[in-house]
Amino acid sequence: MNLTKTLLATTALTVAAGMAHSEDMTIVSWGGAYSKSQQNAYHTPYTDKTGVKIINDESSAEAVSKLRAMNEAGNVTWDVVDVVAADALRLCDEGLAMEIDPDTMLADAPDGTKASEDFGDLLVGDCFIPQIVYSTTVGYRTDLIGDTAPTDICAIFDTEAYPGKRSLEKRPINNMEWALLCDGVAKGDVYDVLETDEGQQKALDKLATIKDDVIWWSAGADTPQLLADGEVVMGSTYNGRLFSLIAEQDQPVAMLWDAQVFDLDGWIIPTGLSEERQARALDYIMFATDTQRLADQSKWISYGPARKSSAPLVGKHAELGIEMAPHMPTDPENAKNTFLYNYEFWADYRDDIDAKFQAWLVK
Amino acid sequence: MSDATPAQTASSSAAEARIADAAHTGPMLAADGTPLKKSLNRALRLQKMRALALIAPLLIFVLVTFIAPIADMLFRSVENEIVSETLPSTTQILVEWDAEGTEIPGEPVFEALYDDMFFAKEAKLHTRLGSRLNYELTGVSSLFRKSGRKVEDMGEVYQDQFEDLDAFWKTNENWASFMASDGWVAAMADWKKADGAQPAFELREGVAEMLPATSVSYLRFADFVQNVDEDNLYKEDPWAIVYSSLHKDLTGENGVSSYTGPAAVELKAAATAASTFETVNFSEAFQKIDKDWHDLEVWQTLKVYTPKYTSGYFLNAVDRQKSVEGVEKRPENQRIYGILFFRTMVMSVAITLSCILLGYPVAWILANLPARQANLLLILVLLPFWTSLLVRTSAWKVMLQQQGVINDTLVWLGIVATDDRLALINNQTGTIIAMTHILLPFMILPLYSVMQTIQPTYLRAAKSLGATNWTAFWRVYFPQSIPGIGAGSILVFILSIGYYITPEIVGGTSGTFISNRIAYHISSSLNWGLGAALGAILLAAVLLLYYAYDKIVGIDNVKLG
């Protein structure tokens, strides 16, 4: 065990020494358009202001396991990591992310509102620093869907009115909630029902009615590609992906905002950093999550800023020149019927329900 | 052999004499008088050592970078120290509790739980244990998270009462006056942050006997402040738990009535008052935090997973689970790994067979073409090998999907109706097609190099002796190419049972492998123990198959060229 640790540490050290200068900061994110929006809104201004060079690492998808491995090896090479809130909660539970006091470590809103109030409910767990609100929602092909465009999430389950394949994510989260909603469970009772074995079975039974019509996706890019190819008539994915499919690639696709599930993405600071690096990471966080910076990010990608005070500052897309507000999941027109991902519930039930869901899938 | 040369260069007559001598008197001797056998062995050993030294860098490299991490990872499939390390006192007392009964544990267990939870919370370990146990029982994760948040308040009842009684109890300077040795207090007075490490805390003589519980709590508190937080212990006020321990000691048997050391007055006054203090029932307090603490199942799970090593992960990996009554099958709707292991094996065999079917003719053509053309074709075989795996797999997606190239062509040719397109992807067919393509070079290359060594004259000889084309091939050529098939099959089979990217992308739900679940547990659910158990089983299965192959075909019959 010690041998492994020494080895891992040496390897990590060598790699780190090769990569990072002491004045550099490694920031981990998702890559693609999302990293680009962060580069423009946060990294470049921060480097201009402080001279700290930022190295982008696109490992957010494996952040949880990599951080755990680094932590065990005793050499954390990442300074700030972008993760979804559920992963942040997990990292916090595992002691891999640093606890944050929003009022002292994050900037106040311009009008003096404390950060804890400005972020409000979005401060999930003790370690998570929210950045954006995104949603998982359904997009459909306007040319293949038939005469009446769907307005209701239950269109997913209605194969008579909307024949054709649909794509859903290969995990229970979101699908189970939608299945119960469309099986007549009231929105407020969904998680109470899902706590019980019968409720879980009920959701799976509802999903079973369309099992043969579903293509299960595991990467965020799958549904946009399947929609573009006409392989499916509708499918769930992140709203930003659908935005770029519709606005940037001009595909005949429209969004069904009904029962969109809000989720959060944001930063964590790993534990085990040296004092100097931790101070720098905190300084970056203070800068990058202030009201203006969060609003700036939405110029580049259609995700809503996590601060209430940033909402009025959302402007036009920096390259396309279209007004971004109507494309935000948080826009009142889109947010008539929404769902907030229940972090506590899924932290508890994820293992159990996932086992049942996967067993159901393979049968 | 240099050391042996003197013996060899000895004059022949002398040697003959010695041989004759040896026949009569015993072992043959070298020139220096030692027995020849020994001298030779020494020479050989030296040579072996030198050879070993030459390969040592490689050996150490393989050992350190390959064997050790794998062994470490596999070890996690049985390791379960986290439970007894995080809750040391609770698990100790819990041993006596009858898990098969219908009663939840009594107050002493909850008191111990309070102690353990308190320190686990300070060290931020309680949520980690919660996630660990949540793999076994749903809901433990939030139970621990919630309890950690509130456990600090539980003992404050005592802290408040002590502090209300006498302001003496508020500061650690006063506490240290009777808890710490004089030497430590003196050393602390001189210590400054710039000096580096604090003098390690020492208990005053006799305190451990007089206040046993308080001493234990205080030591843990001191250790944490000094070594984890690295704060000045002298200035850090004791945690609530120290007060509840003190209350326990003062109301216990020992008492402080005969004590005369520092703070004797305060201690005696506190002892008198302590019997009238409002007390905390920890069992009820925990129930108030979450009613699940009075749930029998929680305690049963805790008890079942108390040992340092557990078979739980392995049982889980074969669709079984541990309970207080022993091992039982998982509920029908959670059994998944048996199906996946079986599917992985069957599909890997199918992929290996299709690689043989497709690869054999290609290798034959390659081996029988003139070198120039053969090299060109070989590049074509290798070209996909040099392309990114993801690119190749995604290309298959474009080819195979229902609106894809193959289906479009079939529809255009009128072979398939447009609303009845073939499902070639997101199922087992997709996985087999894509993986056969990806693994084909691993079959062709060994086949090709073996076939190159087969003399074409043998075939001609067979034919000139009257064999038909088929007989000549089947009786003469094919048997000689079997070592190539063997090598290719082993490579393809072993590679394919460990694949997960391709099945993940093109396999849908019916074409995924066990490796996909391993990947999920390693990177997503963080249940490394279960991932390691699944991996260990997969490794064992491969070794078993390899052993069977060696017995049936013989590993010596495998050639890579």
C-alpha cells in the first residue's frame, strides 16, 4: 500500500512538475463550448488582472474518481474543479472537497446582498460553489413529430400520438421522475413515491411501456446527434446542447421545456492543497463567481447564472447576437413547470435505484 | 564461468588423477580444494545474479507500476476497515448486541456512538462512512450526514451546565491545570508558533484513574487539535464531548472526594452539582435527529459490516448479499452481474469466432502474395489500428444506425422496406460487428506470421500425392496454422472481455459488458470495493480459461510467428 502511494505520488509529482509552474493554476472543466465560455468569461480576465496563468484540464467527467486517486496518493494537482452539484455533494461527503463559507469566501452582490442569500437554495451541501443552472429537457424534430407539436412531458410516453424512437439517459435520474409524473403522481409526491419499492416498480413499469422505443444515451452529445440524424423523434439532453443544435446548427429541432429538471454545475476546491495554492484558488473563486462574471458567461452559452443578482445582466450572445434571456432555462416562459433535482434523495437512493434500473435494462 | 576456469585449466594429468582420486575418496575437488560441485554452483549463482541485475530495472518497473497497483486495487474488494476505524467504541460494544433479536441496542451503544460520531464529525469522516454503508443499506448516507450536523449540539447540554455552574470550566487553561502534566504546561508556556511542532500533550499522573472517560475524550481532543488542526492546544477550549465525559465520571463510581491536586475545589463542587444536572438520553437524542437510528436494519447492517475484512463486495458481485442470518440471494429485481458475466463470455466467444472467420482468409492472402503487395495490404490491415478507437467506434454508429449508410443502401436497393429498417446498433449485433472490426488486426497478425512459416511446398507435395484442394488444405495446411489461431484467439478473447468503450457506445442495453459496470463503479458510484470484486472475478475467469486452454490445446502450441 505504501509502495503504491509512494509510486503514485512520484508519478503525480513528475507529471505535475512537467506541467505546472508554481504560478500556474490548473482548472478542471468539461471541455468544448462550456470550457470556452469559462475561458472567455473568467480565465482570460483573471489572467489579465493577476498574471496567474491558467491551465485547462478537461477531466470533469472523471473528476470524482481522479480526485479520489490523487488524494490517496497525497498529491492533488488540481486547484479548482468544475463538477455538477451531485458530484460536489459526493466529494464533500468523501472529504475530498473543501468546505466553503459563502459569506466570507464569495463576493457580495453589487447591492451588498450577502452571497449566501444571492445564491439562495442553490448552495447545495457545504462544499459546492454554484456557477450555472442548466436543465435536462426534451428536444424534438419539428419535421418528424407530426401535426401537433408536443407541449407536455408525457409525449415521451405517448407512442401513439408520437411514433418513433426517443432517446433517454441511461440512468434512473430524471427518467424515474418523469415516468411517475406521467403515471398520474402529483409533482409534490414524486419523491415520496419513489422512496418505496412499489413506487420504484411503478416508475419502471411506466418506462417499460416504451422500452422498445428508447435509445439510451450516456454522453451529452448523443441526443443532439441522434436528433440531427433523424434517428429519434425526441430525446432528453442538456438545454445548452439543444440550444447549439437549434441556434448554431440550424436544425429543425424545438424544445419542450415542460417538466425540465433543473440541475446545477459549479466549482469545488479540492482538499489537500498547500496554503498558498488554496489561497490562490479561493481568490480565483471570489473573482469568477461574482455577479458580473456569472452574467458574462451566459453570453457564450445558454445556461442561467446561479446568482439572482446576475439575471438582469444577461445580454446577447457574443457571436450570434441573439438575445440570450429567452433561451435560459430560468426564463419565466420556459420555467412554467420545472423540477429541481433532489440532491439529498439521490445521494441516498442512487445506488439502490441504479441497481434496479440497470437490472431492469438488461432484462 | 570465469570463476570455474582454474578448475578447467588445471593440467589434464592432475585432473585425471583427481578423478581417479574422487572415485575412491568422495566428491570431486576444484583446484582450490573446494568440492567442484560447490564451486560450479557458486559460479553459476554469480552468473544468475548478474543476469538478474540486468533485468532488475524491468522487473522492478513491472512490479511497481503494474503488479503492485493491481494488487492494491484488488485488495479493496475485501477491505472494510473504515467501519471499525470510524466508529471504534461503537463497534466494540456492538459485538455483544444480539443482531438477530428484535431489540435495537441499548443506551451504552448510543453513548459510544455519540463519542465516535463526535470525533468522526470533527475529522470529517462520518459522511465517508455514510457513503460506504449506503452501498449496503439505502438511506445511511443522509442519516450520517444529518447526524453529523447535529451531534455537536447533543453534548452541549452538559457543557452549558458546567459553564453556568462556574466560569472556571470555560477555558482550557483551567482544564489543563488538572488534566495536563506540569512539564507539559511549562513547555507550552515557552512554546511559540515559530518553534515548529507543539510539545505533545501529556496527561497528569493519576487523572486517568480518577477521570477515565474524561481522559480518553480529552486525549482524543488534544490529539486532534495538535496534530490535525495544528492549533495551539492551550488556547483551544474543550469540545462539548469532554464535558459530557466529565459528567459521566463525576457521577460514576470513582468520584473526586479524595482528590487534593490542582482544581480540587472546582472539581468537588462540580461533582456535587453534577448529580443534579439535567441528563441526556443519547438513544432518544439520536432518534430525535432521525428516526432511522431506532431502525433495526441500520444496526444490523452496521454489525454485519463491522469486521475489518468483508466478503460483502464479492457476494454483491455474484448477486448475493450479507445479512444477519447469513448469505442470501439479492431480490430478483436487483440481480444483474450474473447476466452480465455470462453475456460478456458468450459475446467474447462470438467475437473471437467471427474474427477467426474473417481474419483467416485475409491472413492467408497476405501470406501468399508477393512481398510488395502483401506489405500494401498489411498497411490496410494496420491502418484502422492507428486510428483512434473512439473515431472508429463512432464511424460504426454512422454506418449502422437506422438512418445510417447500410440501412439507406439496403432501402435504396429495395431489400428492406423503409419503415422496417434493420436494427444493427444499440444491441448485441452492433457490439459484435464493431468489436470484431476493432479486434481483427489482433487475429490477422499472429495468423499471418504463422502462415508465413508454412512451406508452400507442403501443399504442392500433398496435391502431387493426389490430395484434392480441400484435403490438402484441411489435412496439411490448416493443422500447421492452428498455433496462429490459438495465439489470435487468446489475444482477441482476453481483449474483448475487458472492453467497455465500444460496448458503451454501440451496445445499447443488450450489448453491454461487465466492464461497463466496473467502469461505472470506479468512476461514477465510487464503489471501488465492488468494482474491484467484479474485476477480481473477471481476472479469475480469464486465468481459469487460460488454464483450461493450456490443458486442452497446450500453450506451447501458441505461436506469434
